[in-house]
Amino acid sequence: MENHRRADEYYYDEYDRRTIADLKEKEQALIGARKLYVKAVEEDEKDLVAKYVALNRRFIDAGVEWARSREMEVKNRMAADERKDGMVKRAKVPENIRCGTCGEEMFVELSDFIDESYDLVFFFACPAHHAPRRAVYANRREYVLPESRCGHCKGRVSSKKKKSRNKIIFTDTCLACGKVDKRELVIGKRKVLPIEDAERQKYCIDFIGRRSFTEDLQALVNIKLMADAEMPGWKEGDLGEERVVRPEMLNVAALEQRLTGELEKSGFVKLQFEKPKTGRFLTMGFSVQDSGNRDADQSIKKIKQLISGSLLLTNWRLMSGLECTLGYLTGQLKGYSNGEDLNKLAQELSAKKRGL
């Protein structure tokens, strides 16, 4: 019998394909809103800007959520398929299952699980090709296909199917309310093309470690409420007439100086950086020690607020995965230098500023 557990790449590709399809759909709505804004008359601009900001927020938050859930969902899928393989290996195939037409002993055509319920069902076929086939659980209990019901009123439905060259069209008509539901089933295996590196980078990898629109907006609010915040370019009135907020470019030395001063004010000392990893982004691990008496959760929450707030208007971002053991905190930072990425940061900051 075919194994359910596949190579790791299969699960990551499957998840990334769903991610890309969802974000592309949301991106198209965002592009449409941008085109409407460009063509709009002045009196309509305010409503269109609000719509664009809402769609941009939906796009960013969806991308962040897909990225944060990726590892857990993929691992859960792997574990589920491994569990299925174990159940198939241990299951005993029911014997002496006979054809209801000719009485001959039937053979197992395939086995599968019903609705991800871990109920293993064996499908038997007659050697003389008589219908119907039979579906039987491992304990010999017959599996009966549930009766179709209307999704609108739960009434009984009449089902018809029409087969074409490469698909089957199922038409369900409710006998009570008359609602018609059509479904298409593509026959045969569809060719699955490999994921393009540029699309995986844009819709999957770029969102790893990124904050959601809502989290960035909250960070902006926190900055405005911090009396001792000294953020270049964000002082009251500095940006009142600007439409685009450009991120401040910090090199590693300036980054260290910025964070050291900000963290020491709140009792975080001995900031150290690891050797950076270069690529499209500069990623760099760091460690710092909490000299106060905060517990691990409090330390993580506080340093996340401090670093995120201090770097919000710069080309650096705090990645997810902060850890704290006995006051020793570790994490990673991501630095942007690519022009396209910096433009995206500028657009997001400008949109958030207008939303305050």
C-alpha cells in the first residue's frame, strides 16, 4: 500500500503554494485599489486611501500569519501522515469479504482514511468486475456513504453527474428549496509546476520574522506615548507635510550604538552581536542580559517593545523567536539595504502614519 508520509519538501511546497495563491489574490485587490486611487477625483481620495490602507493591512497580516504558522502546520501534517502509515501497517485486512452479486471473494483495491478521522477503510472490488464495490472498516463494519443534504436547508438532494473529456461535473439539486450546487472534479493528475524562487521569496520568506500591520501600528502608538523617545524624523511636526516616511539607514555600528543606549535605560546590559549572515538581507544574532528582577516572559515582552520601538523608523527589524534563560536573552535582527525592500518599508510606515 502507498505510504502517506512523503518527503519533507512536499509539505513545505504544498503549504507555500497555498500561501502564494492566497497572497496573490489579496495583492490583486490591493493593486486594484491603487489604480482606483490614481484615477480618482480629489473628493473621493480620502475614502480610497482608507480602502487601500485596509487592504494593505489585510495583505500584510495574512502574510505574517502564513509565515508564523508554517513550521507548526507542516510538522503537524508530517506527524499525521506518519500516524496514518503506522495505522495501516498495524491494521489487519478484513478477510472473506464477498461480492453481493456473484458471491466471489473480493480483493482490496485500496485503503484510505475518511475525512481525516483516522478511521481506516478498505475498498474491495469483485474479480469479475461486478458492481457495487464494498467499503469495510478494519473491524469488518460496512462503511455507508452519508446521504447528501442541502447546505442551505438540510433537505434531501437529487444528484446528477456529467462526464467530459477531462472532468466530471456534479450537480446537486435540493428537493426542498430548489437550491442548485455544482462541483467539478478534474480527472487525471494535473502537472504541478515547481514554485518560482522569486515568488517563494516575495510571498513566503520575506514575511518570516516580520511583524503584522497591527503590531507595527501599536508600536507607533507606543512611541508617541513614550516621553523619553528620541526618534530621528518622528518628533512632533517633523513629518507633518510629508507623504512618505523614509526609513533611517543604520549600519551595524550605528545600530549597536542606538540599541545599547536604549536598552541600558531599562536595565538590559552587555549587548553583543554575532557574526552577520549576508544575502538579500543582513541577519544577525544578538545577546543581552537583564540586570533587573523580571521573569522570562516580562523580559521578552519588555525588550521586544524596546527594540521594535527603537528600530521602527530604521532599516532594521526584530525577528521572531526571542528566548530568555535566567536573564540571558537571545534573538535575531534583520537589516534591509535593497532598494525595493526599503521602498516597501517606506510605504508601510507612511500608511501607518496616516492611520494614526
